[in-house]
Amino acid sequence: MLKSILFSAATSALLLATTAHAAAINAVDAFVREVPPGSPATAAFMTLQNTSDTPVRLISADNELTAHSELHNHVEVDGVMQMRQIEQIEVPANGEVNLAPGGLHLMLIGLESPVRKGDEVALTLRFDNGDTLELTAPVRPVMPMSH
Ligand SMILES: [Cu+2]
């Protein structure tokens, strides 16, 4: 009996040790753009910070509001800013990348209910080093964008 208790305690300690590795990526100042009722999509913005010595890439995301989340950037085409879906967003080693209105962003596509200031949206970010980051972003109004 004692032996099995000791064994299970040791197993638990081992599990804790393996899951408690330091995450390389932090997300700060995350927020989701307030959009008028009926909008088909909104966007999430944040600063991703990498505290490790190797670049880490954001490769996919989920959000609690819509079935689809896409990584987007803005590019200028013939003097007009357009959104483009991109494969990944790199966070440089010991550096950071800004997801901000008019630039990189996480697109939340397929809204079925309004997104209002004061709401909070749970986001899950997945990185190419195997890390997953869960965060909650408050909804805020943003100055009008080109899309
Ligand atoms: Cu977009």
C-alpha cells in the first residue's frame, strides 16, 4: 500500500516537472477590435515576446467566438492596403513582434454575435516549437482600418 502511494507521488512529481517548462513566448497588451453588429469578422492584436535564444513562429490559433482564425498581414498593392493571409508570424529570438491595426493581426472569421467593448475573448495560440499559449483578450474600439 505504502509502496503504491509513494509510486504515485513520484509519478505526479515527474508529470509536474515535465509540464512546467518555461514558456518561450508571452503575449502582452492583447485586445480584440470592437465591431458593429452584423460584422462578419474581427481581429485580435497583441505583442508577442520571445524570451528564448531561438526564433519561434506562431503557426495557428483558435478563438472562442468563431470557427476560423487566420494569421493576416497588410500589404500595399498599387497604393492600397490589402489584407493577406500568411502562414506564420515569426517572433525573433530575444525579441518581440507587434500585431497591430494596419499590420499583422489575428483574424477571427465567422462572427455570429456582436463583439462589444467590455467583452472578453479567449484565444489559443500555437507555435512551431510545440508551445500553446492561452490568453483572454478584452474587446476595445480601434480607429477605422482599411478593411
Ligand atoms: Cu485580416
